[in-house]
Amino acid sequence: MELQYTVEDTNDTKSLIEQYIKDHAHESKINTAQLGRLLNISRQRVWTILETLGETRHRRVPKAVKLCEKCPKEISRNATFCRSHSKGTETRIPGKYYTCRICKEVKILEEFAQNNQYASGYETRCLSCRAKWQRDYHKTDSGKTNHAQAGKTLMSKHPERQRAYYQVYKAVKDGTLIKQPCLSCGSKNSKAVHTDYNRPLDVIWMCALCRNRNTPKVSPYVPNPLEEQLRKFISDSTGFNRWHSKWIRLVKKHYEVATINEQVLQNSIRDNIVGLGKTYKDLIEKFLQNRIDEKFSLIGISKPIDLDQVYQV
């Protein structure tokens, strides 16, 4: 039954709600939003009046708490047992054999990837099945998009990794760095693993499987403030993000240094280094001049300073 009265007929809103309660006594719930629209009042006011009248049908029913069938521990609505009583909670022991749920083959535990989401600490599919799933997923449009986005996000957070791996790639291509088999198992399908990104060519060679099992400890990366300022200056001046990596790599290779300083940059302007042209020399000279102006402005000297007088070769 619909409510036959409106607020225009009377100002006693409480009486209208009482009439509504009588007319809908057979219903199990009262919709406060619908009642508020009928009376042209707020939902909160409807709630307050219903509370004063001792009505409870407008209150939300709390979610049912589901408990484990073997213990009084609270579990999710889709679960049957808690983690301690669910299937597959047996402790997996290294060196023992287990069955892959995909290929149904019995394999040693080392052929399963570690995963803390499982109660046993290991995945129930072997590495081969896991790799096949990843290859198939990366062939899809969503897989390609997510993989590319994840790579961009990781490189934006850790640009030193991208620079280090690119220097390894160039060194292997030039022949200055020789690719070695895996340090642990001797596999030829090995990759360069860094333990210190401050030394990009100081790497160890490990396959993906051995690297995941024995992850080497990586020293914290300590950026060179001068190098970071130079990268930002070149990027802002040219609009390109690849020039600074190439130029800095050529300077380090020419002078055989791990880090650059102002003296090295000044020498690179004077010397003829293959791959560094007029654009590089003009930008480096402007960069050094800006740093000199900033330093001498602190002591009250604002006139231009000759670079040859500051950096004595």
C-alpha cells in the first residue's frame, strides 16, 4: 500500500511516518531512501524518526560470520576451512617429489616456484607449466600492455638498473665483456646479475632459475649528484632522454673512470672524443658555467668566470 498523505497536507512528518509503518507492517524491511523521497525529506531525518519510534526494520542486517568447520576461527565466505585445516597444508620438504596439478607429472620440489600465497609455501604447478602460462599470456593484448606498463613503471623507479643493463649490453656487443655460463649450474642460458649498480660492468652470470633460488645481495645504489644534475640538464635542454646516457658512457669509457666529475667534463670539451660533437661541447660548457655561477654567487661574485681559469688541466 502506498502512502496516501504528503507533507503539503500536514506538517506532522512523524505522524506520516507512523502511518507508513502501519500500512507496511507486513514488510520485513523499510527503505529509508524511498521513504525520504515520498516525504521529500532527507534520509537521515527518516532514520532519526524511525529510531525515536522504536522501529528496527530500517537497520542494516550485519553480515553473517562464517566459521571454520573444524575450529571457531572466522574465515571468508568462499572458504570452508581455515588455513590450518585446509587441504594442501602439508609441509613440503626439499628433495621430495610432488605432483603438478597441470601436467600431472611427479617432479622434485625444486621444480616448483616459491609462493607465499600458498599454505605450503610453493606453487602447485611446476616451473614448466608456469612458464608456458606466462608465454601464452604475454601473447595476448592485455598481457602485452600490462608487461610493457610494468616495465616502464619499474624503470621509472629504478633508472640506474636500465642504465646498468644497457652498458652490459653494449659491452657484450663490443666484445669488452664476455658472456659466461651460469655460475651455479653451468647453463648457457645465463644473464648478467648486478650486485652493485654503481659498478655496471661488475656482474655475475646466472640463469633465471638459479637466480630465483639464490638471489644475490645487492648493495644500495648511491647516485652521483653531479651525474644526476647533468642528466636532468641535458634532458631539459634537448628534450631527449637517451643522449645523456650515451654521452656519459662515452666519457667514462674514454677516460676509464667509474664516475665523472667537473674536471673530467672540462677535459671532454678539450679532447676530441668519438661520438661527442659540437652540441655536446656547447651543452657541457653551459652546464659547467651555470655551476660556477651558482658557486660564486654565494660569495657575491656575479661576473662571468672563464672555465680555463677554474679548471686547470
